Amino acid sequence: MYRILQKDRLHETVERMVIHAPFVARKCEPGQFVMVRIEEGGERIPLTIADYDREKESVTIIYQVVGYSTRLLAEKEEGDFISDFAGPLGRPVDLEPKKRVLGIGGGVGAAPLYPQIRRMKELGAEVDVILGGRTHSFIILEEEFRAFSGEVLLATNDGSAGTKGFVTDVLKQLLAEGREYDEVICIGPLPMMKAVVDITKEKGIPTGVSLNPIMIDGTGMCGGCRVTVGGETMFACVDGPDFDGLLVDFDECIRRQGMYKDMEEHICLIGREG
Ligand code: FAD
Ligand code: FES
Ligand code: MG
């Protein structure tokens, strides 16, 4: 059992939890994730390690409440326990020292982006960050990024903060101004990562992305998380989840992510009158 040390809300539907998990805290590196089972007998869901503290033996997760399991997790409070917290899983992301790095985070994608950009800063890079969201309130970790980044630029669909539009509009603007980056790290919804890669590929800028296909076991056994990278079949849970974005077959990822949509969106008729 894993104790919830701290819980706070970052947005109406996004929460952060600090969990006492000594083994994971001792071993984990940026880019890795955990498989969380909230209660005995429940389903296991993958969540990125958003931060960790080796001394306090704690691991931070940031999750958006989107369905049954994340709702169950959100019902837990400080001092409560969660049943399983298996990890660290996946490959730590390969972060080489670079001069100038641009981080791009879409929605809750800012959470897995954070430890990677912070590590880049620790490795001596100058870092800028673009955060995107539907409105300003959907943008998370803005202050946390500001604490160590050069510039933190925002893009919102409704113009409530920063540029009215998408993160790609800000990216295009930065590149048009002549900004040069040795690497872009982009984490967010698949269509956003695809659109960013369309731009960076043209400019020849190495771009790391993090893929989040459906994962069942998280250990390379079930094949659920199959992706194609550079024409080769990979399993995101053991070969990723971070990959060279310039090589990812995003169209296949988008197709596979929608595979269970019909089942997810079924409307339960039990208990309805008539
Ligand atoms: P459901 O109603 O069951 O599903 C809602 C949506 O969540 C689905 O449409 C699907 O896109 C996704 N999903 C559902 N089950 C899974 C599954 N087993 N594996 C992957 N995706 C699933 N979300 C966060 O909010 N924060 C994170 O840090 C985070 N990190 C992730 C890291 C990885 C490596 C992966 C693969 C996914 C990550 N996700 C993260 C997505 C998160 O796992 C899903 O939001 C969660 O499983 C939803 O569960 P649910 O029962 O609440 O919703
Ligand atoms: Fe089963 Fe990756 S989740 S192979
Ligand atoms: Mg679920």
C-alpha cells in the first residue's frame, strides 16, 4: 500500500499527488512512468513520474480526471492509500547536454515535460518553454517552469493568455525571429506532437516526443502499446515512451488510439426508465 503524502488541484480536472514510494523514488529517472492500481481488483493505469524526491522517498504524479480510474484516484485524500504503484517502468529518456532547448507542452503533457526540461537545465542548457491549453486555466506548471526557464510563452485557443492559437503558432514565430534550438522536446496530444514535428522536421531540429498508447501490462507482454518508429515495430512501454519524433508514424498512433472509442463511449442504459 502506498500512502498519499500530499494532494493539490492544479486545474478543475487536473490534480497532483505526492506518493510515498521508496523503491520507485530511489530508482526513477525522467521519462519513466508507473502503473497505478487505485484499489485491489481495479484496473492498472499508466501515469508519468512528474517529479521525485530521493530523500523524502516520494514520487509526484499529475493526472487529468477523464474516466473511471482517474475519478477513483481523485476521490482519495492526503493520508489515504493506493493499492499498487509499480515502477519505474519504461526507458529513461536519453538527455544529452545541449546549448539551447525548447520544451513544448500541451495540456497535461506539461507534467511529463517538466522533469525533462529541468534535467536539460541541470545539464547546462538554456531552456525556453511553450505551454498550450484551451484557456489559461488549462495551463499547468507555468510558475514551476518560470522558476528556471529563460522564456515561458503561452498559447491559448481563446486568447485568454499569450498568443491566441496553438503552440505551433508560437513555434513558427520563434523560428521566424531567428531563434535557434539544438533540440525540441514536445509532449502533449498526438495531433499537437504531429503538427510540431511537421515544422521541426522541415528545419532539421531533433525533436523528442512522448507517446501514450493504450497500455495493459506495461512490461512488453501484451502488444497493446505497439507503435512504429523509423519503420520498426516498437512497444512504447519498454522501448519508450520517449522516441525520436522525426521517426514516429503519428497517423498509425492516432488510428490505434481511437480503436476502443466505441466501447468507451457506450451509454449505460441500466436503471433508465422506459
Ligand atoms: P478511461 O475512461 O478508461 O479512458 C479515457 C482515455 O484514457 C482513453 O480514451 C484513453 O485515451 C486513455 N486510457 C485509458 N486506459 C488507458 C491505458 N490503460 N493506457 C493508456 N491510456 C489509457 N494521464 C495523465 O493524466 N497524466 C499522466 O502523467 C499520464 N501519463 C501517461 C503515461 C503513459 C506512458 C501513458 C501510456 C498514458 C499516460 N496517461 C497520463 C494517460 C492515462 O493513463 C489515462 O488518462 C488513464 O488511463 C485514464 O483512465 P480512466 O479509467 O480514468 O479513463
Ligand atoms: Fe503491453 Fe506495452 S503495455 S506491451
Ligand atoms: Mg479506465
